Amino acid sequence: MPLTLTWHEIALRLALSVVAGGLIGWDRGEHGRPAGLRTTLLVCLAAGPSSRGLLWYCLRRGAGAC
């Protein structure tokens, strides 16, 4: 797995994260459940870069670091 991403790949991943989070949040909001559209979008936007950062850290430091 390469450790570098192009800006197009980053934008695509964030856009897909927004679409997936929007669909899930919209469905939750339609059924009256807590954590609707806005909350789910924010969670998805934060989870993408943080998981990529953790993966980068683990690959750089070795398997024993994680």
C-alpha cells in the first residue's frame, strides 16, 4: 500500500465519505432516531482522515507500534 495519496484520491475519499454519511444520516433522520444527518456527516468526515493517519503511523513505525 503506498503511503502517499494524490489530492484527487483524497478528495474522492472525502466525497464518498460524505455521500455514505449523508445517506445513513438521512435514513436515521427519517425514522426519528438520534444522531441524524449532521452528526453522521461530521463523524464520517472525521473518521476518514483519522483512520488514514493511524494507518500511516502504523505502517511507518511497524506492526508492534499499534
